Amino acid sequence: MSKIHPTAVIEDGAIIGSECVIEPYAFISQNAVLGDNVTIKQGARIVGDTHIGSGSKIYSYAIVGDIPQDVSYKPEDLGGVRIGANATIREFCTINSGTQKGDGFTRIGDNAFIMAYVHIAHDCLLANNIILANNVTLAGHVEIEDHVVIGGLTPVHQFVKIGESCMIAGASALSQDVVPYCLAEGNRAYIRSLNLVGIRRRFSKDVVEEINKAYKFLFRSGGGLKDRADELLASNPNEYAKKMCEFIINTKRGIPLEKRCD
């Protein structure tokens, strides 16, 4: 049985799972769906067509599902938000609804850890096991693959894609796509190295070495990055090198490389 404080506002039509906790002055809209064991803490607002997966916690004064901050937004374009299981959304986060410019939804996968004051704009697509530190700001249509960590106070430009197991250092400013398994840092951020700490936590020593070999081939000096990706891909590489190559070949915003003065 769920525990709902009498001052919480739950509109008719909202679906509340079992064993949920809804604290004082929280708001749940008529189109919201909460899975089992969801906690909505004091003053949090769950707005619009928002689904939150089981075991998730939404902390005080977070606002999930409100309209996008987009000057071209029209009410008929409004979509919703989908959040997976075991998400942690800390205080004062804002997660905006998707629009018809995307697939209609802002999406966050399982096991997200979203720290205080993070902003996730309309139509962002976040995969599983993602950590966003305090004050990260994602513009619209950002895509983030599994096991990405973004340090605090980092803005990410609209339509940027961040590959699997990347680390974006705190206080960076990211405007281009980051290849899987890499670390980017700076303002403007560029790829500095592999994210060795992150990939060592996930993969065996042999896999880390394969990723390292691919990185050294792709990011060595001389020639074009896409040309080297084509060359490596033609050699029938392992799945990790293949993922890196395909990401580079398919990038739409470009890959941020260090600017060198000759």
C-alpha cells in the first residue's frame, strides 16, 4: 500500500504503483504513471505525460515533465517524459517534456543518478547507468549512451552525442560529439585521452588493451580521423574498435580534437 501525505495533490487519472511514498505538497498530474516503490519527496512536481520506473526517487522541488524551453514550442507539439527504473533525481532538477521534433519523449534509462540543479531539455535521450553531476545542463536533442559520467557545471550543446563509457570533466563546455570510451575536458572541450578509470571498472584487462590499441591508431597524428576510422573498420576489428569507428564515421557535429599551432 502506498503512503501518500494528505497535502499532496494527485490529479484524477494519475496511476500510482504499490508501496509508493508521496510526501507533503508534492504534485502528480493526471497523465502521470508511477511504478512500484517510487518516492516523490516534498514539493516535487510530476507534470504531464510522465512515466517513472519502479524504485526511483524524485527529490524536493524537482520538476519533471513540464513544457520545453523552446521559443517554437506549440501546445499541440507536447510529448512526455519516460524515466526507467531506480533513477535518482535530486533537488531542483528540471526535466522537460519531449516534442514532435524528436520521437515525442525525453527519455532516461535505468539507474540514472542526476544530481542537484541539473537541467535536461526536450527530446534528450539518455541510456542506462548515467551520472550527471550538479548543474550539468543538457540542451535539446542531446544523446548520451550507457555508462557516461558528466562532471558538474558542464553545458552540452544541442544535438551533441556522447558515446558509451565517456567521461566529460567538470566545468567543461561541450559542443561536439565524443567518441566512446574517451575523456573530454576544457572550454571548449576536446578529447584528451581514453577514460581509463571508467573502462577499467567495466571491462577485463584484455578488452581495455584492445580499446587502447584502437584509440592510439585512430588518434595518432597525421591524416584524417574519418579516413583512419574507415581503414580500421575495413580490417574487421573487434566490437569495441568497431563501435569507435562507426561513431566517428557517423558523427554529425564533428569530433573535438586538440587545436595545435604549427
